[in-house]
Amino acid sequence: MKNPATRRLLLFTNKLGYQTRSFEEAARKHNTELIYVTDRCHQLEDPWGDRAIAVHFESAHSAAANVVEALHGKSVDGILALGDSPSVAAAYTARELGISYNRPAAVEACRSKLRMREVFRETDLNTPWFRVMNLDPLPEPSLLGISYPCVLKPLSLSASRGVIRANNRDEFVSAAQRIRKLLESPEIRATREAHLDQLLVEGYIPGKEVAVEGLLTDGVLKVLAIFDKPDPPEGPYFEETIYVTPSSLAESQQLAIQKCAAESARAIRLTRGPVHAEFRIHSEGTADDQVWPLEIAARPIGGLCARALRFVENENQAVENKNANKPVSIGLEELLMLHSLELPVSTWRRERMASGVMMIPVPSSGILESVEGQEAARETRGITELLITARLHDHIEAWPEGATYLGFLFASAKTPDEVEQTLRAAHAKLHFTMTPRLPVQHPTHHANVRSAR
């Protein structure tokens, strides 16, 4: 029987791991019962012992119905989603349960790069030219009126997977063929994503790129952090590397970014919960730089990157009081949980120290044989954590086909520049040995295959 003081939170997530453990710690602290909703086979009888509700996120309507049925009439106090596909299922579930959340149509618009571009254009936000093309047969670029440089991308994949810049016709054709091969792969087909036979092509936007983390309450956006990306994502592929906050951009630019973030959320009609968005700062020959929205998502920053953010309450008062203890800090997961349960969060602000994360890049596709230098990297002054998430002897795909990193480095320092230099110094101490994956051989040839070691 539920304790009257206990709250219930539905947490929609693709997988369980480091981030969900952070939610569990926060839930215990605030007397909250977490009910996981995960994309897994419903025929398995609780293999991880987490009592999760098993659904298929690609069918959001069915997922919502399954969750409502599994709850057996239990009351729920809040809903939170980690990831793009879980956010759609969460929106439909919230509608069924009558819980305050984003409308399904708004979240679905975030999932479609095409619909997002259409919305931005319709609401007069800065938008590059764009068009959709079929992948079979591949069209002649000149017949589409393509100008260069341009960017080709799948309509719904995340983490810059399959995103390629083309500077001329030959690169365009090569990129389109490469993306078609990716979208035809069994792994991608198994996701049952929509529009795997189409591409979005759009004009390339030069300039600095930033990421924004925010929270929406009744349509009002509170920006939690602006992350600079010191490594310019210029292509040909767009693998993320370093995020650092606070931003080193001019105050006027940061205000323009916050304004554009609010306008983008309003255009998509998002109203509640975490928001993660990407922007370019670009000038078209005018006196002032312009903010161009790249994308906005109804979810928090992906996975372990959330560890780069810590929040303190009433820090200004603590700083003024010399005898005050160091302010207690909480992570992004706890802040999101409080917000989703409609508990007060307005007094929490990001800590004063600069912080950042490096998503450790994959140098080339191959089998990860060894990782050296971890202790040296951890001992680098300013490094707060190193997590190697790739498993030894697994095959790791580099971008644009890949979408998973080798691991994550976290740092904290007085200034953003110190954070960046710390992350680079620690990364230089790591060495990853990757070996090519041997081609599949016919069974009759097994006697001639030598060990890859």
C-alpha cells in the first residue's frame, strides 16, 4: 500500500545505467517511487529486477495504453522522459493519465527534422533552405537545385548519426549513398523509425555552435546552462566532443541565444519539462550576429553528459556570508525530478565553478582491444571523473555510422578555458587500441583464418 507521503514518478528511458542510478538516489532522498518504462521485450520476466513496464517506443499509442494498464489504477504524480523516442511515448501516456506534460504533436515535431524546419520557417525563425529527397533512386543534385556547401541528414536519427556535409556534387552523391546504406542496415531497420527511405538536405550554417539546457514551466523557459563547443562542428561529420559552461560568448550573444531558445520552444509548442537545444551564431553580412536554431528536443542533455551540471540553492547568500558552509549541490537528475513532481525549483542555480565534459571521440571504426592511461587521466588536476563506457572486444563504429562514444571525461575549474585545457590534457593521456573487424568468411575457409591478435 502506498505511503500517503510517497510520490510516484514515471521515468521513460531506453536503458538503465549511470543516469538512472542518479534518479534512484534522488528518489530515495525525496520519498518518491520510481516506475520505469523501458523499451524491452515484454515476454522477459523482469530480467534486471527493476519491475519496469515493458513497452515498444516506436508505437507510442500502444506504449501509453500498456503503461495505463500496468498501473492498475495507481496514481502518478509526474512523468519524465530520457531520450527522443521515450519522450513521445511519455507525451501520449501523460495525455491518457491527465498529467501536465507536452502535447504529443509538439514532441513528435521535435522528432522529425523536417517538421522542425517547417515550423521554424513558418514562425520566421532563422532557417536555412531545405528539401526532402527520396533515397531510391538517388536523384541528380543539379535537378534539385542544390547549392553548396550543404548538409545531408536522416529525418529522425539522433546524436548526429548519418549527418554529412557535402561541398560539391561528388561529395553529395557519396554522402547520399553512404546514408542510404546506413538506413538500410538491419540495426536501423530494427528501430522501425519512420521515413528511412528519405533524407533531409539543407544549407550549411557556418559559425560558432552552442547547446542550451533548459526547463519549461507552463510555456516559460528557464535556461539552466549554455554550453560552448570549443571544437567547431564543421564536418564532414558532426560528432560531438567538448561541452563547456558557462559560455564565453558576449552577454548580448547569450541573451540572443536565450531569446531564440524561448522562441523555438514556443514555435514547436513545447510547454513543460526539460529542453535540450542546439544553435549556431552566424552573421550574413549584417552588423549583428544572428542566432539560428538547429534543433530542439523535449528531453534533457543525453546520458552521462548531465554530470557536467551541478546546482546550488541561494548561492549568492552563501557567498556573502563568510561563515556559511559550502552550498549543498544537486545534480540535473534531481532538479528534473523535483520539477516533474511540481516541487519548487526556482531558487536553484548552476554552480559558479566552470565545468565541462568531453565525449571521448571514436578515432576509427574497429574492435576496442585496450585502454591505457586511465589513472594518469584521472590524476590530471581539475578532472572530476572518467568513465570508459565502451566494452573491450566490442566493435565500435565511428561517425557518421556510429552513435556511441568511448567514454566521458568531466572537469571543473575557475574558468571555462581552464576546463577546456584540462579535458584536452587528460584526453591526451588516454590511448585506445582499435583493430579492424575481420570480414565474414565462408565456413569452408575457417581453417585459413588467422587470429586478429
